[in-house]
Amino acid sequence: MSATARASNDPLIHQWMPFTANRQFHESPRIIARAEGIYYYNTRGEKLLDGSSGLYCIPLGHGRREIREAVTKQMEELDYAPPFQFGVPAAFRLATEVAQMTPPGLNRILFSGSGSEAVESALKVAIQYHRVRGEGQRMRFVGRERGYHGVNFGGWSVGGMVNNRKAFGLGLPGVMHLRHTKIPENQFEMGEGTHGGVNLADDLERFVALHGADTIAACIVEPIAGSTGILVPPQGYLKRLREICTKHGILLIFDEVITGFGRTGQAFAAQTFDVVPDIMTMAKAISNGSIPMAAIAVREDIQQTILDASPPNTVEFFHGYTYSAHPVACAAALATLKIYREEDTFGRVRDLAPAFLEQIGALREIPYVTDTRGYGLLGAVDLEPEGAPGARGFKVLCKAFEAGLVLRNAADTIVLAPPFASTAEQISEMVETMKKVILAN
Ligand SMILES: Cc1ncc(COP(=O)(O)O)c(C=O)c1O
């Protein structure tokens, strides 16, 4: 049937769905119609547990009244103002609050609308910082295999997910990738693996030896690689990266789009792992997923160096988005951060995590489970592939949906990222449902 013929009678055909098997979806749609708390409802009104906090972005659960009210109030007061050469009060308040949560020194906050945009912003700050200091030859970036830094050209270039790269050509020149951190020696270790940390991080020294430190602008990693299946850094890995970056004047960027705002039990993974980067990205949970919002936190002196390099009355950083610091998104984020503070949400993560990780770890007893990993409220289970790579994982995602659980798959890895608002019983129910679905598939 031609596309036009299909269009006339298929109500789903016009939306080209992102990161989705569109043709399969048309045959077997998974429509989510409503949400409340940590539950979704499908079009038949059946309840589904949200086992992935949306896309890691809605830790407080759906429909928080405080956020809705703050958004409504902001819409009534000021729905939009141009962010270039003008400012809105909510953005300054939010920047101040975010700067109070980030590690000391990372207190200059630049807003954007998505994690992908935050990554582009971070890469461009790094380049410009070096240029204004007379080190414009520092153009190379170091990313990591199995890293995910969004879908824009800089982000996918430093990212290390094969499918996100191969259809799109060459990407940024001069990008190198560290080896990923999932090694057989750490199989089934929950938390930080005990093997390989320093050795894997030393890849960066090899790039320095090969290309010269003075050609490398920055090294970007997710403290825990999320989208490729929760790759927790082995002990000492991030500290070693920090040491090498400091030694060679390479900026260290932590992409905390998933780990930011409590996922590891502290505001940021930088604090959990006690390693301070030079720039960090954040998004998702900053506004509890309610309104698109993202940011980067930049070391104060990096921003100052860039500001000081331009003549007075001129724009110092030629970068920004129509929706940077959108007042409604800022209001949503301010309401979200208030809840995090008042309800000690990150403390709740620390309380819930040990039992969750124990339950994920116990799935190693299933014969075709080949690895379990996790940290904080992030847990992953690798399944032995059956047929094409990823087929089994996708089947589990579809069957879990039918069984009343929304989870994530990354190829044949099944990921749970419960909302922080979950009770211990609800988390057990998620793991139990996931287990049943895995056993049946
Ligand atoms: C670590 C990381 N960086 C960047 C992104 C991109 O964020 P967005 O989808 O909001 O553009 C993601 C999204 O999952 C992510 O996990």
C-alpha cells in the first residue's frame, strides 16, 4: 500500500517517532494516555508502573501539584521573553539555586532546552576557553565507547553508540574514544567494579602521548554511562581521569544528564564519586521532566576568562537558543528543586538503593542473565542475545508493557530506573515483574 493510501486510514502514520521501531509500533502501538504518581495508564485505562522514571527524567513521579501550579503561575505572569540581551527573574533564581547544588567552583550556569543542547554548549565553551587563552590548537575531544551525549553533531561525535553514529557520516573531526568500562573481570559486581579503573582511564594518557596534550580540548564522559545499560565506573576510574586531565590542561566534562539531581544518592555523581569536573551538563530531573530544561555548570574562572577576552559591550559567547532560560521551564525547575530540598528526595534514594540493588543483583540466578550492574536507583541486567542482537531486549520491553511495567532496554540489556517517589514495595514489584517477563522470554 502506498504511504498516501495508508495515511488516509492510519491515525498514527504522520508522527515519525523518535528512536522508535516505527513500523512495528504501527502494528502494535503502545500508547500511554495518562499518568499519576508513579503510574501510567494506557488507552484502556489499565495501570502501568513507571519503572524508568519516564526517560530518567521524572523522579518525583507524575503530576506533582506544586510544579503544575508554578508553571501555571509563570504562564500567567510571563510566558516568554527573549533570553538574548534580556533576562527573566526566574532564570537568575534558578541559576543561583543550581550553583548551590553543584560542587564548589562550578557556579556559572548556562541554560538550554535539552541534554543534547547542553552537551553542545559544553563542548563549545571548552573550545572557546582554550582559544581565548591562546591555545586554539586544542581542538580534539575525547569521548568514550558506549557513551551517549545526545543526538546533535558534537554530541554523537563524542558519543560511542554505533547505531547513533553510523547513518550520519563523519561527525566532528579529531574525536577519540576511550575504551568503555564494562569489563569481564567486574561481571556481576554491583556498585563500582573492583578491577581495571586506573588502567582504563590511562587510555587518555595514550592519546596524549600520540597526539600531544596541547591538541586536546576536553574529555567528556558520563560518570555512569546510562543509555548503553548502566556502566558504573570501576573504582578509581574517574579520579584517574581527573588526574590526567589536570596534568595536561585538558578540561574534564561530566555529562550528568541522567545522574544529575539525585540518581546516585547525592545531587550529582561528581559528589558521589568525589571527583570534580570542570564543566558538567544536566537536564531531565532538573524540572522533573515536566517542561524541557537543561543547563551546564561551568567553573567560575573558565567563564571569567571568556568574559574578559572580549571588549566591553560585546557578546562574549556566541551561543544560545530561543528557549534558553525559558521562564516557564525555570519555574518548573524551581518548584522541582524546592521539593527535592523539602522532602530530602536524595536521602530517599540513599535509603531505597541498597534493597533495589540487591534485588537486581539476585537476578544473576537466571541462567541466561549474563551480567547485573547498578548504582543508586539505576539497575541493569544483561540477557544472552536470542536471534538478532537486541531482539530479546526489545521483546522484553514489549512484554513488560503488556504486563504493566514500563522499562528501558538498551539492546539486550534491561534497565530499571525507579522514580525516587516509589516505595520499597513498588520497587520490589517492578523487579518482580521484570523477572517474570525475563523468565518467560
Ligand atoms: C548522558 C546524556 N547526555 C545527553 C542526553 C541527551 O539529552 P536530550 O535527549 O534531552 O537531548 C542524554 C539523554 O538521555 C543522556 O543520557
